[in-house]
Amino acid sequence: MDALTLVFTILQLLCGLAIIVIVLFQSGKSAGLSGAIGGVADSFLSRNKAKTLDAKLARATKWVGAIFLVLTLVLLILQG
């Protein structure tokens, strides 16, 4: 295992741990009938929804997931 592969493997491990932590910090989504009733008030009051902690965590999940995917593809190319 050369140094470049080792660096990318460590980065992928850290990225995977970051995804786990970010997902665990997110709050659960409302489901069922209570979520449907509460969804009306939530959509009315969600003008600044992009600034909430949940929105930032969701955005971070997407970015870290994309980085994880790219690192996986790079490692696949390096191993081949």
C-alpha cells in the first residue's frame, strides 16, 4: 500500500465518521398523521428554514456524502 492510497483511505475513514456524526445530530422527521397536521404550520413558519441547524446539517450531509463518493472512486482507481 503506497502513501497516496494510505492518505486517501484515512480521509475516507474520517469522512465516513463525519457522516455518521452528522446524521446522528439531525432530528427525526415527523411521520404519520401528526406530521401531516403539523406540516401545515411548519410550512407557514418556515421562511428562514435554510438558516436552521437541521438545514445546515442536511446540507453538510450532502457535501460530506459527495466527498465520500469521490474518495471511494479515487481509491477504486488507485487500487486497479
